[in-house]
Amino acid sequence: MGNNNENQSEKQEKLVAESHSRMLEREKESMAVKKLVLSIISVLLVLVVILWFVGYRYVSTSLEPLDPKSEKKISVEVPIGSTSKEIAKSLEDKNTSKSALVFNYYVKTNNAADFLAGFYQLSPSMTLDELITELQKGGSTDPSKTILIKESNVWF
């Protein structure tokens, strides 16, 4: 009988040791999962910050004039019935605006519509607000009247 109690005692000790060993393995797995989740969250957070910064820079530079020092005037036609997207694309294609996408969203967020059809003389040195103001004023109905005569500072 004493031998039987010893066997049972050894079995219980083995069960306790195995149980303790499984518990330690679960704790290690749990810690590994926590580290993995924290790593993924950290990487995602860094990516979000980078994307936000890149997006912010893209939008802020698109709000600025394309070429602030330019004195060049570019003829741009806005046909009757043009949407703001079409106008934005035309401005980008004619190099008077950096981004059609930003121009279009800027127009929508500022409720700046009511663009008038016509022919315009626009400059790459104009800000989006200046472009919008010009487009709301209305352009010439005759493309030959959009020729720009620049005054000279030369005195005779």
C-alpha cells in the first residue's frame, strides 16, 4: 500500500509539473502574441503618420502657385457646361494649377462654383483662390480678345 501511495504521489507531481509547464508555455505564447500585436500596431501607426504627412505636403504645395515668379499668361478655354472636374483637368493640363484633384476638392470644400464659360488669360503664378476668382468673373467670348498686351517700363 505504501508503494501505491508513492506511485500516486509521483503521478500527481508529474501532473502538477506538466500543468505548470503548459502554463509557462501559454504565458510565453501570450507574451509573443502581445509583442506581435504591438509591433503591428506600431508599424500601422508609423504608416498612418507618414501617409498623413505626405498627403498634407501634397495638398499644401498644390494650394500654392505652380510658379510664383512666372509672368507668363496662358490662354485657357472653359466651354459652356464644363464641370469643375473638367475645368480642374484643363487648368492642370495647361500648367496653371498643380493638381486637378486638389483644385476640385478645394472648389467643393469652399463652395466655389458658378464658373463662367469663356476664354481666360491665367498665370502659373496665381493661387487657387485667384484662379477661382477669375473663373467666377467670366472670360472673353472671343479668343482673339484674350491677347495680353504687357506694358513696358521703358521711357522714350
